[in-house]
Amino acid sequence: GGRGVSRGARSHRGLNQTICMSTVTRNANIGKLAAGYLFPEIARRRNEHLEANPDAKIISLGIGDTTEPIPQPIVDGMVESAKGLGTLDGYGKYGGYGAEQGQGPLRDAIAERFYSHVDTSAADIFVSDGSKCDIGRIQMMFGSGHSVSVQDPSYPAYVDTSVIIGNTGLFNDDTSQFDDIQYMACTAGNGFFPDIDSAKKSDIVFFCSPNNPTGAAATREQLTKLVAKCKADGSILIYDAAYAIYIENPDCPKTIYEIPGADEVAIETCSFSKYAGFTGLRLGWTVVPENLTFSDGSKVKTDYNRIMSTCFNGASNVAQAAGMACCSDAGYKSMLDLVAYYKENALILKKCFEELGFEVHGGTDAPYVWVGFPGKNSWDVFAEILSGTSIVTTPGAGFGPAGEGFVRASAFGHRENILEAVDRLKDYFKK
Ligand code: MLT
């Protein structure tokens, strides 16, 4: 049928199926995004497999979505707060709109629990509904007209939000990259840390450690280099620490503010999603240090505060109560136990792929295992694993062209499913 008619013209559905179009032009930047967002696309292919094989018992090692219940001490804090909202006193205390920056006691608790060994103060912490949402708001704050660098491969939200805000050119089929954005290759050859010396200067640098998807955690020495580079170039570093609690290598900092001078260079974003199973509950935070400024000397924090108060009404008060419980001694301990469970899953998967003779990275400082299939197209490998084992992975190319030849296996899953996945993989690849 016809694609539509403009509103000026008469339109009628029916024989020709014409629909009435607005006269509003589409955001051309969104038009640059060729396919859908990575994870919905994977869900679509998973559903396709299920339609074709209705009896398939799918195991998802795809999107990093938590599977285990929120630990009891944290649930208790949340329940108490939810009940309180049904009382006059409780509602008076935490009902209604909260501060856009988050509840004062929670900001204090996050500062105390995660930043007591560095200078970061509670006043620089903005509580939110999660890191991905914060990345979108950070982009809105900067606006367009900036050059951007990302690690390649990297979490797709950095590139996609940069495209949407207008900081890139078109998608280039020859390079599989968007033009005008610097992809800093992170490969086995460079230990998954980009060649900083040869990188061009850019205004905004996204960096994730431990890295999603490669699982590589950057060392103190590497991050010192990164901060020095950003400082020399006058860049602002957006440091994604969403998986920091998974780090066990003592040479790898858990926050960028362990690096001297990072408070003049870096915004750090973090989240309870992968710490305590809050992927659905939603709670995270972003640190915007007092000392971080724009080129005119004005504080970045002032503008971020303006964005938060304009576009956000504060995280859910129940989620914030859960966050408070995460920071208590009992809550923190239960969170570490949960993380240890997923870390064990990661080791099981890592071992499985190693035994099958694959090149395997990550899995010790992060909940992701990065498995090499040299010379193969990662979407083909994804499809082969799905059709051969009914296991969903994530194709490396979905994270950027340097992810080609890899798939990512997520360690978030029930233990019995992880073990079943191992059996199926061994069955399939040993054949
Ligand atoms: C992932 O699978 O990379 C994560 O679940 C994505 C996210 O945290 O948004």
C-alpha cells in the first residue's frame, strides 16, 4: 500500500491503506542508526529460533541480565521503606518528590562505602535510575559539537547516544564505524588497552573498566596513562565503573578517583544493577567532581545538576531505600556473596571454553567471558551456537568492529543453567 500522504492532503485508510503523515522532520541523527539497539535485536533472533523450534530450552548467556534474587537484607530495607510509605510519618519523610540528586543519607552512604579511600565527597554524587540513563543525560548536558572517542569494542550505548546527539557522521560500511568518532582498538595484541600514545585528541572519552564486553580490567598504570592523556588533551573522561565490584586483581583500581588528578578530568558512573540484581529495580549513581570544569572555567557539576533537576525527579524512594541497605554492613556482605556467585559462573564458562581449545579472555575481573573465533563472522558464530545448542550469546561485532571474531558469554544465570550450557557447548564443539 501507499506509504502515506501529508496531512494537507485528504487521507483515508482503506483500499490504499494510506495514513496521515505529520509535517515534522525526523531527527536525522536517529536516521543514522542503521539497525535497532543491540540487545533487542538479539532478543528478536532468540524469539525467531524459539518459533522455529518451539521445544528448544533456551539458555541465555546473551544480555547481561541478573537472575538471582535480591539478597534478603536488601529486600528487608526496601520492604520497610515501602510499608513506611503507607504511613503518615513514613510518607512525610520519604514520600512525594525527593531531591533530584538523591536522598542525602544515601549519597553519604555511597561515598562512605565506595569512595572512603579517595577524596570523592557525597556532594559530588548524583543518585539515579542507572548508568545507561545517566549516559543519556550526560550526552544531553554536553550537547552536540564535540569529538568523541570510545574503546572498540565497547558497550553500544556510548556510540549510539553519541550518534543521536549529533556528535558523529554517518555509518561507514567500509569501516563498520560511524564517521567522525574515534574507535580505539582494544585487542588481545594490546592487552585490551588502547594505544593511548597514537590516539587523537577528542573532547569526550568513554572508557569502561572492567570492560564490557572484553572483561579486561585496566591497571593503575594504564589508567594513570589514560588520565594523563585526557589532562594533556583537555578531554573529559566518562568512566564507566558499572562492574568494578567484580575486580579481583589488586593492580586494578575500583574507581578512577584512585588515580591522582582524576577529579579534574573524569565523570564516573556506576550502578547497583550488577552488584545487587537491580537491573529491574533501577538504581545507580554518577560522580561529577567539584573540580571538573568546562573550557570557560564553569563547573561541569553545575550543569549536570541543572540537567538532573530538569529531566529527572529523583530515583524511586523504594529503590533508594534498597540502595541504603546495599551500603549497610549486612547488605554489602550479601552483595559480595551474590557477586561471588556470578564470578564462579564466569570461571565455569571460562574453563569450558578453554577446555574446548578456544582463545578466552575476561571472566576473572568481570562477569563476561570473551571468546575468540578467529576469522569467523561473529553474527554467524552467534547463529551457529544458537541453532546448535539453543544458547544465546552476544556477537562481538555488536560492540564494534574490533569485536569481530569474538562472542561474549555472560555469567549472569542460574548455576544449573550455566552447567547445562557447559554440557551443551562441550557436546556441540567436541563433535
Ligand atoms: C550488557 O549485556 O551489556 C548489559 O546488560 C547492558 C546494560 O547493562 O545495559
